[in-house]
Amino acid sequence: RVYLLDAPTPPDPDAELVEKMARANFELAWPGCDWATWADHTKDRYRTRASAVLAVVREHEATR
């Protein structure tokens, strides 16, 4: 038997865009700091915000 939980998670098509948006926002907040040296839990806060912003933009575009 194959269970849904065993299925691989499909790649997020927005992952690269979200990462770029998160990094850009981070660099605005912390100029001169190196994104690569920060912990994932800190980066995840910026990624979560970037995903939320992207969702709002897409919702807005869909209603045009």
C-alpha cells in the first residue's frame, strides 16, 4: 500500500521568488548583514511574510 503521507512533497513553484523577496526585505531591514549567516528560524519569518505578500498580489491581480 502507498499512503498519501508517503508521497513526496511537490516542489513549490514559488520557492525561488519567495526566497528573493524575503532576502530583499531582510536587506532593507538589516543593511550590510549577510543573509547566509542568519539562522533558518529568522529567515523563515521573512519567507512567511514574502509568501503572504505574494498571495495578496496574486489575489489583487485575479480581481482585475
